[in-house]
Amino acid sequence: MIRRHYQAELRSLQQAVLDELDVVVQQLTLVLEALPFGDRPVAEEVVRRDEEVDRRYTALQTDLVAVIARQAPVAGDLRLITALLHISRMVERIGDQCVNVAKLATVAGPSPAGTEGLVDCVLSMGRQTLEAVRGAAVALREHDLGLAETLAERDQDVNELNRTCFTRAIELGSDESARAWATAMILVARAFERIGDNAVDIGAHLRFAATGTFDSRPAATKPLTDRTSRSPSESSR
């Protein structure tokens, strides 16, 4: 009975992290809606909703540490709980970056004429990071290490877009009316790049939970933890 309750508690904590991820997916979706037009009401909603992300993060950190203190987990369970602690923190950071983008959107305002190329570049970055965060959520929900492995590969496209956005912003430097807006978009692109990095880190911690290593290796879909009873020496093989 105690063991069943413990396993149910672990499943509940993993679901709580997934719920936190769902909230930041909604935040990132709203950010992409606000960005092209400097939509102040939508951006302000993102800022307000960040309190929910912070609340979930604080509750998760408390609950996860409490499980460690009460249950003294080992092997796969300990790796999973440790991974969830780190993932929850990364999700909270993604929420913070969404707030940064929302605030920059209101400061920058609508995009000036002649900046369509930069707008498209930044929005493309945002859409790719949104898909990365969604992919991280699916990988955690379905215990899909194969999907987790692809996050780092896909992040290369985000990094390339970041460089492209910077170049396009610099090209607008001679246009005084667009200069301040372009500077804000460089910071927005940087925030999206950091969100992509956090999605990659989530994948790395999922791999750690399943294998005990952060090394990137091809992996088929398999559970994050192996509930069978094995000795430490057997687990390391």
C-alpha cells in the first residue's frame, strides 16, 4: 500500500510539471500574438499570468524536496525526482523569458515600415521555440527519449535564425525610425534563443532520468525509469 501511494505521488508530481509546461506554452503562444503589433493588453496578460508559473514552480520545488526527505528514493526514482526539480526550474525560466518578450513588445510597439524581413525572422524563431517547448512536453508525457534527442538538433535552426535576425537588425541601423525597434527585436530574439536552450536542457534531463547520463546517444522510446529491482552494478551496465 505504501509503495503504491509513493508511485502515485511520483506520477502526480510529473503531471504537475507537465501542467507547468502547459502554462508556459500558453504564455509563449500569447507572446507570439502580441509581438507583431505591440499588443499591450495581450502583453500585460502575459505578465499577470507569470504569477501562476511562479506559484506552480514554488509548490513543485517544495513537494519534490519533501518526497526526497520522506522516501529517500534511490536509483531511477532519485534520478526522476532530480530531473523534475531541474525541469521545473527551466520551465519557470521560460516563463520569465516570455515576460521579457512581452515587455519588449509593448516598449517597441508596432513594427515600422520596411522591417518585414526582421519581423518574419523573429516570429519564425518564436514559432520554432514554441514547437520545441511543446516537443519537450510530449517527450516528458510519453517518456519518449527519441523525441528528447531531437530537441538539440532542432535547436540549431533556432540558433541560425538568431544570427539571421541580428544581421537583419543591423541592416536597419541607418534608418533612425526603425533603429530602436530593431534593437528591441535583437533582445526578443535572444530571449527566444534562451527558451530554445531551456527546451534542449529539458531533453537532457529526461535522458539523465532514464539513463543516468547526460551524453547524447540515439535512443528508442522507453520509460524514463525502470521499476524492476536491480543492484547498482546491474543498473550501470
